[in-house]
Amino acid sequence: MALRVGCAAAPGRALENKTGAWRVFKPVFDPENCTKCGMCALVCPEGCVRETEEGTFEPDLDYCKGCGVCVEICPKKGIRMEKEEK
């Protein structure tokens, strides 16, 4: 299957392409301020925010690109962006 212009991987292959390595900022989730609304998981364009056993949410930093959409949607501002340490 030939890739179309703009495609980095064939459909269904995203799990093989960990994209978090080129991120400049990463989201830091504060479970103490989590309302457990799940909006961060709903709006994440990469689908990498997952619910924990405690019912709070956290990103899979292997796939998070650091776009900050989760920070903007959080009603309690329990997520902040932090400069990535390399």
C-alpha cells in the first residue's frame, strides 16, 4: 500500500510510531485537582490520555505531542505544560 501525501504511516500503524520524543513541552496532570470529567481524554487529538484505576487521567508520554489542548479544556486547571527535560 502506497502512502498518500502527508501520511507518515499506513492506517492502523500509529502504535508503532512513538511520537513523543520530539515534544518541547509536556502536560503534567495533578490528580488532586482532577474532577474526573474526562474532557482531557475526549479532546486529545492523539487519543493518548487514559483513565487510571483511581478514576483520574494521565497521558501516555510516548505518544503525546505536547499540543496543550488538554490544558485548555480542563475545568479546574489541573493540567499544566512543563518544558521537556532532554
